[in-house]
Amino acid sequence: MTFTKAHLIDSVYNHSNLQKQESLQIVEFLLEIIKRTLASGENVLITGFGKFTVKEKDSRKGRNPQTGGDLKLDARRIVTFKCSGILRKRLNKKNRKS
């Protein structure tokens, strides 16, 4: 199962004294801050969770898989995510046999 934004809003609502609409606004506001920060080219570091990094990809040659023809892929920016060591340990804790 995928944990969606709706699940996140419900989780905030269920674990706080906030109204459902307030939970929605908080999640939306937090995501908007993260999106704006990344769009400006800055990285986002959330201690204990991970780091969202903006990377520049150079233009390059590509190939159309349907026609086999060459094409040029434009330069672009992408976002990568690297989880923190704390999160990595927590993820792998369940997989370890003790």
C-alpha cells in the first residue's frame, strides 16, 4: 500500500487536537514550502528523515524507442532524495534476524 497525502492528513488529524481542515492546511502549507524551496534551487534537509537535493542534468542525445531516431534531450533539473542514517537504520531494523 502507498501512503498518500490523504493518509498523511488523516494521520495528522488522528494524532493531534486539530480539526480536519486545519490538518489539511498544515500538510498543504508544509508541502508548498518544500516545493517552493526546491524550485528556487535550494536543497531541503529534514533531520532524522533525509535530504531532497536539486541536481542539474546536462542536455544529451537520446533515442526515440518507437522510431529509433535520434533526438536531443534538453538540460533539466531533477530532485533526488537520500534518507538519513537514522531512517535507514529504522528501515533495516525489521529485516535483521536477531
